Amino acid sequence: MVPRWCRSDQLARRAVDKLGTRQAEQSTSWALGGPAFPQHLALVLASFGERVVVLAAVAFLGAVAAIAVVEQRGDSATPATFASAVAPSGWNHAFAGSRGAVGDAQRTSCGEILTSRSLGVTHPVLPCGAKLVLRNGDAEILTEVIDNTLVQPGRQIEVTERLAHMLHLEGTEEIEWRFAADENG
């Protein structure tokens, strides 16, 4: 295969032989990279065509993949939701302690305003409002997640001061917790 620059020169020589010098310069200026049609633009147009072909192939493959996914799901498939998930049973262990005295108008990351009468749990992962049962010895209390930002390091759960008193927590201790189950289970 002859390189592109060779073909341009051969074309120009043939034009000079047939048309004469002046007419050949006008008719072949695009092939020689003259002002009418620069050579670098010819390279860009060639790569543009290649890009279009590649993009069309990628779009086609994407469409085939999307159709395959839709067909695989079928008509009877229903999306899973968190509401339909069964809460794990059994007791978990965690290091817990009181988050301390409540400041004036202290607001949690869940939007709760803490008071000295608040009963709740701080857990960094569980969602706000998750219902939990905490157990320490004979004390077993139903509560909920009211904050996601732990106050002191080294704890997995923090409880309000009132809840710590009800659970007989002193400092940081290992307690048991589980998700609260409804009346049916």
C-alpha cells in the first residue's frame, strides 16, 4: 500500500502532465495540503469516521446487553425491598456506654433534640429509627436509633444517660442487643 503522502505527489504529477502547471495547482491543492484542504484535516476526518464506527459498535453491544438483562428478569420477578427482609434473630454483643449529660438544645444527626428524658441509641451504621432491644443482665429495654455519630471512641453503641441508668451501665461495658421483632415474630 502506498503511503498517503506518496499518493498526493503522484496525483499532482499526473495533473501537471494532463492539465498544465496552473490548473494542476488549483485542482490538486487539497491533495498537497494547500490552503483549500489541509492534510491534517484529512487525517481528522479519517479518524472521525473510525470513531463513528467504534461508537456505533459500542452502542449496539450496550443495547444487546440491556435486552439480555431485561429478558433474564422475566415477568414474575419482583424487586426485593428492605421492608420484606427478615430481621436477623439472636443477640449481638457490643461495647456500650453513656453518651454523657445532654447539652442545651443538643440535636442529633437524626434530627432529634436531646433532653434529660430522652431514651435512645447512637449507632454509626444502623438507620435512624431502627428499633432495638438492649439487654444488660436482667434489664431488657426496647429503644430506637436516634443518632449516628459516636461521642467517644472505643464504643460500638452509645446510649442516652437515662437509658444507661435503666440498663445499669457504668463506663463502657459489653451488652447484648438485637433488632426488635413485631408481635408475629
